[in-house]
Amino acid sequence: MYFGLYFCMTGLHGLHVIIGMVLIAWLAYRTNRGDFNAEYYTPVEGVGIFWHIVDLIWIFLFPLLYLVG
């Protein structure tokens, strides 16, 4: 049970990290094109919030899966 949960949660977190890295690369591409300015920056905030939520979840997963187990 423990290892099933361990691999499922770690893999799911890894998938979200990869998605976040793709989104950050997409933002970098669009930033180089000049798509964002002081009036339009919503995608930058959205990707930033997604990345920080993934990080916040990892703060809870790390002690749960690695330190307690």
C-alpha cells in the first residue's frame, strides 16, 4: 500500500513539474515575441500560480512520503 501510494504521488507530482516546465518555456517564447506588457500579463500570473501550487504540494508530500515512511 505504501509503495503504491509513493509511486503514484511521486509520479503525479513529476508529471505536474514537467507540465510546469513546458508552460514556463512557452512563457519565455511569448515573452521574447513581446506578447506581454503592463496591460496584459494574465498568463504570466497563471503559470506562476500553477508553479507555486506544485511547489506547495511538494512541501506536504516530501515529509509524508519520505520522512514518515
